Amino acid sequence: MNQQLRSEPVAFIDIGAQRRRLGKSIDEAVGRVLTHCQFVNGPEVTELENQLAAFSGAKYVVTCASGTDALLMVLMAKGVGPGDAVLCPSFTFCATGESVALTGATPVFVDVDASTFNIDVASLQHGVAAAKRLGLKPKAVIAVDLFGQSADHDAVEALAKAEGMFVLDDAAQSFGASYKGKRLGGFGAITATSFFPAKPLGCFGDGGAIFTDDADLVSVLRSIRVHGQGSDKYDNVRLGLTGRLDTMQAAILLEKLKIFEDEIAARNQVAERYARDLGNVVTVPHIAAGNTSVWAQYTIRLPQGDREGFAARLKAEGVPTAIYYPKPMHQQTAYRHFPVADGGLPVSEALSSDVISLPMHPYLDEATQGRVVRAVRNAVSG
Ligand SMILES: *Cc1c(COP(=O)(O)O)cnc(C)c1O
């Protein structure tokens, strides 16, 4: 390998490469907003909602200010509050459980499946039992589609239905992925996503969206998005938020959506290479039958041992890594007083000590993929 290549560190996520590819089209889209000056509720917002609906197959899309607001707005619209239990996996980004706690409801943490890292339905049942014993009303499940891959939605939906709960799908990391041939957001569940820059479809700031087929829910969400406004602008009928997506971000997302399919394909090529060349030295991700992934993260499990040393050996080769997540939610300071499913959460705890994520983005060329592969193989054997 030549010195030049060796000295340049690999990008973990390369937002700059996409920016260079889109160049002028983004500049022009932003320029149009600067010309019409409708910075809030501009025409690009409605256009984006229509295009996201077409892309996902959802009947309605409500854009909003972040992925966290997307989750929170749905819980608010459904009247979730004190005395309610909302079940969610512990092995996830904190916003999943945070949105629940913000409503005054109680997050009840459940375990995940060791091969997909997504919610474990047996543990979900144990979480419902724990909630009931504590006198809470099981009201909802937030299924998370972690690292780009869909949860087992049919199984979650069946259990939720039997227990009288609704399902909110946290697809912040997985918009663009599919479940049994349908895109997330397009198979009937209420789905939330995020457009944070590092997500598979990211804007240049914060943003999010909600996908649903329920027209009544949409009208409540649109009200919550603007402080709970009613038909009379000055008679607010419920509590809400400043929850809108900026027009500028919508304009940027419209340009990015045009290359999103192509980027998903490129991510899948990187994932195939990693799986082929690393599958015999580390535990590579398992994609369940019926799923496709958008590879928000490429997360491997290490054989017993020294994760810090492994990361340091990769870093010395110019290959960055990240740990998602070093602590499951039920062990974090702000959340450890909340209940967990009966039987505990052993898989979440084990994963948080042995997972590590490798560079993953659509602009990782074959030479650089090879560099990552060699560095991992050397680090495992060394
Ligand atoms: C990023 C993320 C969120 C929150 O999205 P923001 O846009 O950052 O508010 C929620 N859930 C999961 C699983 C995430 O990864």
C-alpha cells in the first residue's frame, strides 16, 4: 500500500463526499429559498412531504424538527402520559426512551435479539408483565429498527394488539430499508424518522418526519407541530411544540432524495464486501429474512477480549471506529430508575460490551474498503 493512502485517515461517515457530488444542485436549492424567503412553511416542505410519501408508500407524511420530536409528537397525539407504560428496547439511542419520559409516561426497557440487535418479542411480553405488576397501563411499544435494519414488525404488532397497545416504529436509523417487500413507513405502522446529518438520509441540520395512513392522527400532529393550534389561530386547543422542519432543510432533502436509492445500493456493496472478507474473523451483522438494511452503522461483535486494544490498533492504521452503544439505556444515569422486563436484559448488556462499528458510507471506494478489511483482520489476529 502506498504511503499517501496510509497517511490519510478513512472517514467514518463522509458527508463531505456527498456534498461535493451534489455541489451546485444544493447551492441552487438553498438559493431558491433565499430568494422566496418563506423560511417557515415554504413550498419545499409540502413538496418534500409528498415525495417522502411516494418514496415510502405511506399515505401521509408530517415533517418535523427532529427525530426526537417525531417520536414525542406521536406520543402526545395519542395522549400518552402519567400512569402509562411504553415498552422500548434498552439497546438504542437515548431519544427512544427519552421521548417517553418527556410525556410523563414510564419507559419500560426490554431486551433485544442477539443476532439482529432489535426488540426481542419474548422479552417484550416479560416487559408487559412487569408494567402491569407495577400498576402501569401498557399503552404502546416503540420498536426500533437499529443500525438500518427493520425489527420483526409482524411479531411486535401481534403482541401489541393482544395487549391493546399501539406500535410506534422508531426508524430514525433505517428510513429507506424494507420489511417483507415494503419500505419502512409504508406498511401501516406509525413510523418516525430523523434527518440528522449522520443518518442514512440526512439534512444539513436537524429534521425529522412521521409516516402514517391515519388521517385523524395527521390533523392532530399538524396541530401539535404548531403549538397545538386549532382552526382559530389564537385559540390553541392542545399543548404542542415549535415542531416544524425548516424550508431550507426541506429544499436540501429534496436534492438528497434524488440520489438516495443510489446511495443505499452503494452502502449495500460496502456491507457485502465486509461480510465476505470479515465473516470468518468477527461476528458480522445478520440481516433477517424479509429485511433489507440501509446500513446506518456496520456493527460487528468481537470475540472475547480487548475492544479498546482492537480500536487502538485500527486507529493506528487510520481506520476510525465508534461504539454504539457503550451503555444500554437502563444503565444510564437519567434512566436507571425506570423498570425493566422480568428476567433482566442480558443481551443488551453483553452487546454494549462487545460491539464496535466500522466506517460505513456510500462513498467508501474499494481500495478503502480493502484497507478497513486488512486493518480488522490484522487487529483480530494481533
Ligand atoms: C438519531 C435517533 C433518534 C433521534 O433523532 P434526532 O433527529 O437526533 O432527534 C431517535 N432514535 C434513534 C434510534 C436514533 O438513532
